[in-house]
Amino acid sequence: MRCEVRQREGVRVVELSGEVDLESSPAARQVLLDAVAAGGPLLVDLSGVDYIDSSGIASLVEAFQAARSRGTRFGLVAVSPAAMRVLRLARLDRVFEIHEDLEEGLGGGG
């Protein structure tokens, strides 16, 4: 798994790619929680995620809950088909703010 964090139009963007699994999810969790703690809106780009398991989903949920408790916007953008399958299975596609692409996410539409 690779993680990249960047700023774009005042929004922190965390890009996850590769396999987000039991081995890599602790690192993803830390990056996501650090991004939430830094403050401001946060978008998580999942376009490069080839595989995500329940531990990876749990990391997303924990970061989402942390953001919500802070009153911070948290959204997913460009969710890969592999990640979307897991989100739909868990019915989390109804919980997360999900955008087709980064541009839509930055526009704040939902």
C-alpha cells in the first residue's frame, strides 16, 4: 500500500493505493487519523486501491467518526470498483459522502 497526503484548494487529500489489508491498514489508519487531527476538510482518494479488507474499511470508518466528532467534512472520491464492492457489501456506501472524482469532491457536491 502507498499513501500520499497533499493539499488541494484548501482540502487535505489522502490518496491510498495498492492493497489496504491487515498488514497495511495500521499505517493507513494512522495517516487518516493524522489528517483528521490536522483539521480542515478531508477527502480520501481510493482510485488506486486494488483490494481492501475489513481492517481497511475499519480504518476508514474510524477516521470518518473522528472527523464527524470534530465537525470536519470527510468524503471518499474516485472509489475503485474493488473498494466500492466492499463498501456496498457493508452498506457503507450509504454512510460515506462519496464523489465520482476529486473535482466533484472539491466542489463539495454530494
